[in-house]
Amino acid sequence: MKALADTQNEALAGHLLDHYAGRIARSRRPYVLALSGLQGSGKSTLARVMKAQAQARGWATEVLSLDDFYYARSEREALSQQVHPLLRTRGVPGTHEIELLMSVLAALPHASDKLPVTHPRFDKGRDTRFPPSRWPRIKRAPKLVIVEGWALGIRPQAQSALLAPINDLERREDADGSWRRWVNKQLRSYQPLWRKFDALIVLQAPGWNIVRRWRGQQEQDLLARHAPLAMDADAMDRFLSHFERLSRHALATLPVLADSCVEYDDERHVTGLSHD
């Protein structure tokens, strides 16, 4: 199964790079390619394969993960006390330091040995950032930057869509809707980042229930390895409930916003690939 997945990713990465090759080559600044996919869709793995293939083509390439820009646990704890207790959990808009990611993108064209660009790394095992001494240092300007993350490119929901809770978490812990309204408002501040993307590739899952299964499989692997903070089934259900609203919104709206859309079946086999 792994060999089949590796072969699929190699072929998919090659096709996507072929499609954007002319634009990447002509760009006078780092070409920013966004890779958007929900939990368990394989976006991080595909980004790594794309980086390896791009560098084999002679393009200096960097991968930035939206996950690495989560606020530290102490900062999210402050948010949970000042705004809403549900913000203790990382994931939703408002729990990323978007301004820092924007500043990293702005600095990359000038990266050099004398002016290295650093960016955070997030330790999911400890649910906080690694210390700055362990942050990557980029010492040359890349030709291609791949930004990967969940729901990149998503737009805010209409206010009317926020009225009814979507799951038990919202019904019990956000009965007045203040958390989801705040998250939706924060999503507006992500839009300037989305406008920095030269192209948006969306990895489209079949539906929310499949996303839950894929993410649960990842957590089962972590539990089997006795990873720190690995979640059991109940904890995983609660964690994913924070993402459900915007994940369903992404599934419904991102394909028409994408420059390229990769469609998957229940077993993550590619069933379709379209370009705008």
C-alpha cells in the first residue's frame, strides 16, 4: 500500500510541477504555490515529494507549513481566558501567527548567508513551539515556495451560516455562537495571506466523514508508537469537532476557488485532476 501511495505522489507531484513550470521559471520572485487539504489528506507528504522533484529540476525550494505558525500553548491559554475557552485548542483561524508567516514570505527573496530567514517549528508532541534555537534557517532565496496547510484559501462564512451549531461541541460549549463568530472574523485577517499565493492547489476529500477516518488513522499510528499527547478516540472526536464547521465549508467552496483540484476517493486514490 505504501509503495502505491509513493508512486501516486511521485506522479502527481511531477504532473503539478509540469503544469506550473512555465510560470515558476518566468517569475522574478519566489513563486508561491499553496497546497490546501484537510486533515489526513496527505498534503505534507505531497509537499515533500514536490520539493524533492523541484530541486532535482534546479529550483531552490522551501516548504512552509501553516501548522508551524500556531501560537505557543501559553499564548493560546491567554486567548482562552481573554476571548473563549475553546481557543485553548490549536487549529482554527485565530490560533496562527499569520503576521509572522507574512513576514517570512516577504523576507525570502532576500535570504542569504548574511541575512538568513528563520521561521518557527511547532512540536505537536508538546503542543507548543520548538525554541528559536531549533528553527530552520534559510540562507538562499528560493525559486519556489510551497505553503501547505489545512483550508488554505478558505473565505469567511456568511453570518447566517453561523447561527445554528453544527455539532455537540458547538451546542454545549458555544451555545451563544461567540466562538464561531470570533473565528469567522479572524479568518478575514487571513485573506491578505491568501492573496500572496500565485496558485492554489486543493486536495479534495470525498466528505467530512472520510476526513475524520483519515485523521483517526493517523492518531492510531501515533498511539501505537506511544507518541506524546496522542489522542484516544474520544479525545480525537472532540479535537476534530473544532475543525468540523470550516472543514465542511472548505469541502463545499474551495474546489471552485482552486487553480488545480485533486480529487480523492475514500482510500486516498486520485480519481480526478482539473486545472482552472
